Amino acid sequence: ACYRESESCLATAEDIVLKHLGPISSPMIDILSGWANLYSSLGNYTKAADSATKMFDVCQRVYGSSHPLSALARIRVGTCFVTLGKMDEALQSWFEPTKEILEATLGTTHPQLAGLYSAIAAAHWRKAEYDTALQFENQALDIRKEAFGDNHISVGASYNALGYIYWKNEQNSEAIAAHKEALQIRRQLLPNNHPDIATSIHNLALARYSLGEEKPDLVDS
């Protein structure tokens, strides 16, 4: 019911915007982003990618191809393609052009680069290119620490991603260390029943089990 209600609201809003502002307008970007979110929530990643691609097209025409919002839209499209398993398309058509634009306009230490580097890392670990994935996720971590400090939720997300990449690469000691960092940050910033804390505990248990601990003790983690 909640999804049907969201779909109805988006459709109504889209009709109003099309009628009064036309298809190329700033509000249309928000609506297409909403469609992409809705389809992703429903697991329909093909439609999510289609909506995100349309969002990028409008964003580019409204703001220009080098605008930060257009860069964010590119990342969004690339992430959809990663979810669809089309890692090469995500990297070559979406992430790499965005990397060139953002590094040229914002430099290599701007916080917006951290999200892009994490997205690139995700594409590479799905291709089992773990060294490259670790390189980009470590870059994201460094940027986030510099921008937000050591105790920030995005820093925890980077540690969680690093832990997962290390685990996939059978570097279980490194995975454990990274997941401990993620769990510590999340426990400080989030309520005890938050799903991200459960995720960190689960990932830490997997890494410890892979290291040979048959019954990982997480009480003191």
C-alpha cells in the first residue's frame, strides 16, 4: 500500500510539472530521482536505471555536464548498472567520466569524491578486482576522515566496505580490524537496534569464522 501511494503521488507530481514547466526543469529531476528510488526499493533495477538515466539527461540539460548535481546523477546511474551486474558499463560510461570531471573541478580531496570512489570500489570488487577496490575505498576513507573526522557515519561505512573487500580477498585479519572499526563507530552514533550495527556484527562474525573461530565471541568486539 505504501508503494502504491508513493507511485500515485509521483505520477500526480509528474503530470503537474510536465503541464506547467515541461520535461526539462529542476523539479523534474527530483521526480525522476523519486521514481529511481521507488523502483530500487521494489527491486526493479532495470526501471530504476532507466529513471536515473532520464534524471541525468535532464540534470545535464538544466545545469550542464560539469555541474556537481550532474556528477551526482552520473554516479546514481552507474550505481544502478552495478546493481544490474553491468560493472564495465558503470565504470566506463558513468564512473570514469565523472571522476575526470570532479577531479578537474573539485580536486582529489573534496568530499563528493568519496562517494564516487566508494562506488568505483564496489564495481571493482564485484569484478573480483580486490586490489583496485581497496585502493579506491581507502581513498574514500581518507577523504571522509579529513572532511568529517574519525567518528562519522560515512567513515564507518568505508570501514565496513573495506572489511567486506578484505574478506572477499581472504584477508581475514584485515577484515576483522576494519569491521571492528565500523562497529565501534556505529555503536557510538546509532541506537543499539539499528540495522547497520547488526550488519557490522554479522560481517565481523563471518570474518572471524573464516579465520578459524568456530564460535566467534562478539561480546567484547
